[in-house]
Amino acid sequence: MKSDRIFKKSGWELIKSAVLPILFTVIVLLIIGNGLRQAEASSRAEGLRILDDSIRRAVVTAYAIEGRYPESLHYIEENFGIHIDRERFIVHYRIFAPNLMPEIVVIER
């Protein structure tokens, strides 16, 4: 009698034993995937902010040391150790005059 009960499960028992664990696993994986996407977006935004801040600091430092703003982005990279990942970012650097802060825009590709 007891062995008959093991092999004969009702529909609800079958759902509880097979479908619910799979459903739970899928929900957990979706939550983890969403968290990873949010972490990646946050990391990208932080990288963009760090690059923008680094370029601005280097420009202000150059002005403080040399009395003028750098004429090009290349000058900043060469003399202030700023590395720009050009595959990931686009940097717009436009200078109006040596004594006016340049226009700096950093965009992620």
C-alpha cells in the first residue's frame, strides 16, 4: 500500500514537486539578471563621470601651472597622464581662448 502512494501523486502534488521549484529558480535568475544589468549601468555611468572629472581637473591644473588652458586634448593626454578609451568614449574638447575654460563633453559610444 505504501509503495502505491509513492507512484500515484495527485495533480497538485505533481505541480508542487516539479513546477514550483522550476518557477522559483526562474524568478531568482531574473532577479539576479536584473541586478547585474543595474550594476553594469552604474559602472558605465561611473566610468563616464570619472573620465569627465579627470579631464576637467587636468585642464584646471594646466591653467594653474601654465596660465592658459591646453590647446588640445592630445596635450592633456601627453602631459597629465589622462587615458581615454576611444572605443568606449567620445570626447569633445573645444577651446575658445587661452583664458576661457574649454567646452568639454564626454559621451559614451
